[in-house]
Amino acid sequence: MTLRWRLYGYLMAAHLLFLAITVLLFRTQPLLMLGLEAAVLLSLVLGIRLIRRALEPLGYTRHFHDLLQDQHYAARLQHSDDKELNELVQLFNTMLGALYQERLQIGEQQGFLDRLLEATPSAVIVFDFDGCISLLNASALALPGLAQAHGQPLSAFAGDHSLLAQLDALPLGDSQLLTGADGRRYRGQRGQFYDRGFARHFLLVEELTEELESSEKATYEKLIRVLAHEVNNTVAATGSVLDSLLYYRRQLAERDSEDFSTAIHAVQRRNASLGEFIERFTRVVKMPAPELRPNAVRDVMDDILYLYREQCRSRGISIAWQRCDEVPAIAMDRQLMEQALLNIVKNAMEAVEMGAGADRHIRLVLAQETGAVRLSVIDSGNLLGEVPAHQLFTPFFTTKKGGQGIGLLFVREVLNRHGFRYRLAATAEGATSFDIWLLTVPAAP
């Protein structure tokens, strides 16, 4: 039973008792009885009116509760004729107005935040209280492996993608330089914010590939130019001196003349080798801009296949097509791409030769995929198992004994100038795959 009905019950019981008492005066003092009954009825009516007035604020409170429950913050309570009740109504309306303004402000901030998240080039990954992904902006959806990750923990995908594994292992508050399997580099940072009093984590991932490669390129170009200038000057001067020294061999005894000539020729060969060595470095710096023309990729790879077939056969290595689809022409500079692909196949052959596996092979794949053409060179050497991904395309880094670290540098420069995406990574079958995604020539209108 509500308070209202309890009060009504009490009022009725009390007045019925008074009416019963007045009945006893009917025989002795009937006029007094009638007067008392009228007073009791008047008191009952007055009591009912007072109860209604006293309980009227409860009705406003109930209406206020309903508005809060339905989140109708723009609605207002109607004013009353009672001055004291109007103070309560004014208080409720002020609270509703404050809630409405706060909700409007939060909505505007949320809208701004949503637009900012979609517009930012940085990937934003937000987790819920259980560590599952609750929000991914457009840049985050572009990261490999995150297209279907909403509502699941990052660790569920970390095993298949090295970048996601590195992101999952990031400690709170730390910022690290990360590298994906395709050699692209990122800066990842893990932070937290509080939602309803509990901490939630988020990740910020910013791609730095172009910025870092531009900085690296400027650095190694300057270094190579300085080295080339000094070495070429030294080689030229040394070569001239050596040629002059050979003039004096006729003045020596025959036995001494032969030894003298042998020593001079050895130094000249070493001098020429030094010049060729520095020339290979300057080739990366002096690379011309690519002249793009439609080319058949299969023809280019067939030439390379025939060129290396005998070398591979003599080393016990099998080289052949594994898959070759009919693909459209590719816009590229044939000379530059041939040099890059020759480097890739040569590295694959040397990797297989250095590998310890019994199955020694190189397989070529030309596959038509959705929206792209993939060219892959797969070798059984598997020399990338212990090499960190971020070192693969680092200038002058090499895994080969006596290597100079410019092969992949040259390849990277050629592919970047063509705008081709690439990846060098170990496969699940224990092989190494160099994948290139080529851009096809648009069809004529």
C-alpha cells in the first residue's frame, strides 16, 4: 500500500470514529450532534485536500524520474499555482537543463572524436574491460589481420602476423619502433583511459615507412657520394702512379723485373676491384627515374629463368615455375626491374646453396589475385628464421659472408620508385618468399 492510501485510510478511520462519538449525543443534544458531524465532514474534506497538496511534489518527482529514465532531458515540468511547489519544479527543470546541455556537449565531443579518429592517419585500436577490441578506425582496419578482429582479443591474431604480435606485447606507457613482415615500419604506443572508474587500454600505431626511408636514403646517399668521391680520386691517382712505375721495370734485372711487374699488376687489379666496388654503391644513388612502359612479366621472368637455369643445375638446385597465370601487362621500367629481379633470384640461389636442407629448389609464382598481380620468388634456403624483420631492408645489412648489403637496398629502391608493394618473409613450410604486388596497366577506354 502506498503512502497516499495509508494517509487516506488513517484520515477516514479517525473521522469515522468522531462521527460514531457524535451519534451518542443524538438523544441528549441533537443540535450539538448535527454541528459536530458537520465539523467532522468539513475536517474530512479539508484533510483530503491537504493530503493531496502535501503529496503533489511526489507526482512531480515521479514525472522527473520518468524523464530521466527515458533520457528526455529536453522536456520540462509544468509550473504549479503553489509558490513552494514551483521552487521544486524550478529545481527539477534546472537539473534537466543542465543534463541536456551536458549531454549535448558530450554528443558534440563524441562526434568530433569520431570524425577525428576516422581522419587521422594513425591506427587507433581501443579495447574493452575484458581486453577485446571494441573500436577500430579506418587506418586500423587497413593493418594486416585486423579486418575481422572486432570483439576479439588481439592475441587471437598475433600468431599469424608479426606486427600484431609486437603490438600485443607492447607494455603500458611504452612506445617502440615495430616492423611488419613486409618490411614496413611503425611506431606503436600503448596507453589507457578510465571508463566508469575502470581502466581500458588503447593502441596508437603510426606508419613511419616513408619518413624513415626518406631519412635513410638521404643519409646513405650522402655517405656514398663522399666515399665515391674520395675512393675514385684515390683510385685514379693510384692507377696513374702504377702505370708510371711500370715504365721503370726495364731498368731492373730480369728476375727482379718479373717480380716487380707481378706486384704492380696485382695492385692494379685490386685498384680496379675497389673502383668496381664503389661503383656498385653509386649505382643505387645515381639510379634514373623509371620509364614506365607496358611489359609482359612472364617474358622478363623467363629470360631470368633461362639465365640462371644452368648455374642452378650445376649447383644441384631446381628452378622452375610453380604457377604462372595469364596476367595483363605491367607498367614498369624493364631494365631496372630486370636488375632488381636478377638480384632477388641470385639471392635465392645463394640462400639455397648455403642452406642445409636436402630439397634444394627455387619456385616462381605469377598469380592473378583480386585487384593485383603477385610475383613471388620462393626458395628452400630458409635463412630468415633468425633474422629480425626490421633488419631485412636496412641499408648495408647482409646475412651473406662477404656481402655488401646493397642488393636488397637496390631492390627496395627500384620497387619503391615503381610504387610496388613487397614483402620478404619466411613461409609456414620452412621456405623464404619474396613477394611483389605489381600494378597492372589500365584498360583502354
